[in-house]
Amino acid sequence: MATLQLKNVIKEFGDTHVIKGVDLEVKDREFVVFVGPSGCGKSTLLRMIAGLESATDGDIVIDGKRMNDIGPAERGLAMVFQSYALYPHMTVEDNMGFSLRLAGVSKSERKDKVLDAARILQLENLLDRKPKALSGGQRQRVAIGRAIVRNPSIFLFDEPLSNLDAALRVQMRVELARLHEELDATMIYVTHDQIEAMTMADKIVVLQGGEVEQVGSPMELYHHPRNRFVAGFIGSPTMNFLPVDFQDANADGVQVTLPGGQGCRVPVNGEELAAGASLELGIRPEHLNLDDNGPMSGKIQVIERLGGATSLYVQMDHGMITVVADGDIEHKVGDTIRFGFEPFRGHLFREDGLALESLQRHPLTAINRQANRAPADSGDDQ
Amino acid sequence: MNPSTLKRFAIGLLAWVIAFIIFFPIFWMVLTGFKTEVEAVSDPSLIFTPTLDSYAEVQQRADYFKFAWNSVIVSFGSTLLALIIAIPSAYSMAFLPTKRTKGTLLWMLSTKMLPPVGVLVPIYLLFRDTGLLDTCTGLVIVYTLMNLPIVVWMLYTFFKDLPKDILEAGRMDGASTLQEVLYLLMPLTLPGIASTGLLSVILSWNEAFWSLNLTTSQAAPLTAYIASFSSPEGLFWAKLSAASTMAIAPILVFGWLTQKQMVRGLTFGAVK
């Protein structure tokens, strides 16, 4: 069992408020990803959980025990650093076995445990090498191996893949997901890369300016962002935002006028909207369809062909909009195109940035990685 | 010869000339040590019959090895003590800095700008009253205090170059502060620590002001040994030269043997 609770955790450096009261619950064996732009406090939060940074206020509770005043080693956690932070003067074996050596574990037992971890990570042939004789990916695996050897209750990862090249990053992503399954451990992972967050997380915590913007499964964040920030942060290419005029609201949704003058009823709860409220429509590029009878139109400025899909950057009267279309479309730069979307794909944001709640939940929001794998595991979550 | 070769040749020649000018007194001293007293004061000639008489006489008058041993004790002793004090200080300044760290470092350095003679009387009296006059312990204390600012500064800059992550990883692995320093910090900054230590040894070895003022016979190191040959009866150049040669020989050999380490340490961090 390994659970973590953060209760109104605050961190201040002098007058700078880095973490402004975070509440969070991490369940046993969950893969939780902290994601947010740089400077949002995600790494600080992780370091506070690790014990490398003290909390100014609030409780950090691991397995039901308050850990604020307990040193990093006694918290039973292991951390993988962005820079890997391997000990340059020790071999791979000594790097991985260092914690056991400090704990006074006998040499033979140490060797067994290091070998076990090395086997999981395919490092057996590299045990005698020094870190500088390893490639980036190998160093990364040693850093993970060092964490595994400690047999921690929770693994902490601080942007572990950001120093790797793109291909290796994808490979390590898969490997980490496999590792999570194999070790059946609780993992907390910090990244600024929303693709890593979407692909690996059971639960994503979106942070901005030291505050939690939203907590939820990847599909929940994608389909039901709580506010404009989350909507823009999750998903790639990023969501389009268009100013729209509010007409009326009823049980079927909110009627708005699109930039082209046509009307659209978005199925969201608009009960509390006052007449003349200023609204913004959010629509993901992949949810815009090319349609000769579509309500909106614009001129193509840039085309990015990715093979499977094509990104079109379209100039409309109010500004640029991104459309993701089929890979085989034959449009050229300068063409004027018409497009539309299915109303339930739209999001409406109030002036304060909060999203109006959808009338229907998307059926996939309850799905996370665990539920994807084995139905038996999913009972715990959601 | 094209201009660039000529330029290099000129610079090389200039370097050699300057090096020779700097080295000349030492060369002349070594040479004089092998002359007789008469030859030493008469014509400055390079051609003479070398003799070890001066060395023999010098050794007769004073036991070189006793002075040399004192030099070894005080220079290595004070270096060891300085490192023991400076490593924890530099650790805390490099990794746990406060608002006052920079100021403390500058203040430490500023103490090196004060002329030592300014504190001679108080220190002399202090030593007299505590019985530290003419003891190796006394010299070790003075040398440690004298070198501490430089030692802390150098270690501080070496430690600052070490990625903090490595120590944090050690902390996550369960290392206490002492284990962090012993197993991670010290092995990783060993070149820096070594060159700092070597510099401290050399500075202590060559120090003359305090050793001349605070010792007479028991704890007198080699610097006092040299000075003892400028006696009231007159200067004996050959003997003085022989004594000087013997005094600087050990540290010269030491410096020569460790120069690779010194250079590596002093450029440590600059070329990672």
C-alpha cells in the first residue's frame, strides 16, 4: 500500500508564493502526472513530497502518516532526477547499490538486489561501467534502477525524459508504462509535456501559478476541461478560441452566434448566464470538419502535412484558427475553405475563464490506463 | 620566416628571457652554495671548483633535519587543520547559502588585506601568556588562521561547481550530511581539495614573518633556519646560500611532483 495526501500544502520563498494551497489525493498504485508550464510549481511540489524542500504550511501524508518533519530517506520514496544525478565516480553497480550500502546491507544481498533491478532494465552488461561511459538512455535506466533497488512505496520522477532525444523519449515512455505495470507501484511524475501526461497518467494534475487547475483522468481533461487554461494546455495542436455572441440558454444548451453570423446550440449548462454575457467558444482543431456548407470560412495561410493528418492554419476575420484535416486533402495555401463542427464538440468559456458544464459526460472520461488494461483494476479509481 | 612564425618566435624568446631573469637569483644562490666563502664574495664567475664545504659547515652549526621536520609538521599540520575546518564551512556556504553568505566570504578575504604586523603585538602577548611561543602548536594555529580564508574560498568555488542534484540524490538514498560529504562531495571534488591543500602547504612552508617572530629554537622551521645565517658577525654568502638551497629544495621537489595535480585542480571546473 502506498497512498499520498496533500492537505492545503503551501510553499513560500520569502515573499514569493510558489505553491498556494494544494490539496491532492494519490491512490495506491496510481500513476499521477503533474503537468504545467515552466514555473508553475510542479517540481517544487514534487521536491516537497520527496522531502528535499520543506512545506511552509499544510500536511504531507504518506500512507496515513504525516511526513512534514521526516527526512527524505525515511519517507520511503525514491526519486529520478531530470539530470539523472548519477554518482560519476561510482560504477553502475555501486550507483544502484549506494542506498543499500548506506543502510548497511551485506555485500551479497546488495549484489542480488542490484542484479534483480538490472535485469528488469536490461542493464546486466553495464554494471561495471562508470556513468560517463553510458548513453543518455542508459543513464536514465540506471537512475530508474537506483530507484527500484530502494523498493520505495512511491516513485517520484522529475521530468526524467526531457534530456533525451525524441525517439528515445517515446521508447522510454513505453518502458516506464511497462515498468509501472511490472512493479505495481505508486508513481508521481512531473513533466511539462502534455503528451507524456496524456499517454502515461491514470490521473493528471494540471498546475499553474502554484495552484491546481484541474485533476482528472486524461480523457476527462481532454473532453471536460474545467477552464480555459486547461483547455488550451491539454491537446495538440492547441484548442481554438473564438469570441461568440450569447443568444439564449435552455435545457438543450446555449445558443450562440458564430463569427460568420450563423447560430449554433452548444449542449452546455447556461442557466446562470445573464443576457449579453460575453462568451468564448473553444473547439479543438481535430474536431473541425471541412464542409462546403459549414458555418465558418477562412483563407489557408500555412499547411503542415504530417502524412496521416494535415494541419491547416486558417485566417478568419477575428484571427487565426487551426484545423486538423485528413492527410490526403489537396488544398493549397491561399484557398478559401468552409468548415464546421458538431455542436457537442464545442466548449463555452465565461469571461472569468471557467467552462460551462457539459450536459452529457463523454463516455470515455472514466477510462484511464488501468481501466484500459484490466477491468478488475479499475474498481479503485473513478 | 613568415610574420606569424616570427611573432611566435619573438614571444617565445621574450618568455624565456623573463623566465631566466626571474629564475636567475635562485640559480645564483644554488651556485654560490657550492663555492667557498672567498669565491662567493670575490669575482662573480661561473667557473670554479664546486665544493660541499659550505654544506658541511652549515650542518655542523645547526641541525638541518630538525628545522626541516618542524617545517613539515607546521605546514602539513596547519593544512590538515585548515581543511578539516574549511570543508564543512565551504559545504554550508555552497549548498546552504543564506543572505549573509556572500558578505561572510568577502569579510574573510578582507582579513587577508590587513598587514600581519598590525596584529603582531597582540598575538605575541597572547602566545606568551598561553605558552604557545616557540611551539609547533602555536605555529600550526597561526598558519591555519592565516590560510583559512583562501582555503575556504577555493573549496567554495570547487564545491559550487558540483551539481546539487547529486547530493540530493544521495540524501534520497539515505546519506547523512557526513556521509554526503565523505562519499560524494569529497571524492568528486578531490582534485580541487588536493590543489587547495597543496597551495596551503606551500604558503605555510614559505611563511617567514610569523615563524621568525614566534619561534626561536624549539619550533623554528626552515625559514628561521635561513635567517639564522645572517648573523651579527657578518654575512657568510656561501653558507647562507647553502642553507637557503636546502630550505627550498624540499618544497621545490614537492611542487614539481605535484604540479600536474595543482594545474588540474586550479583549472577544475573550467574545463569540464
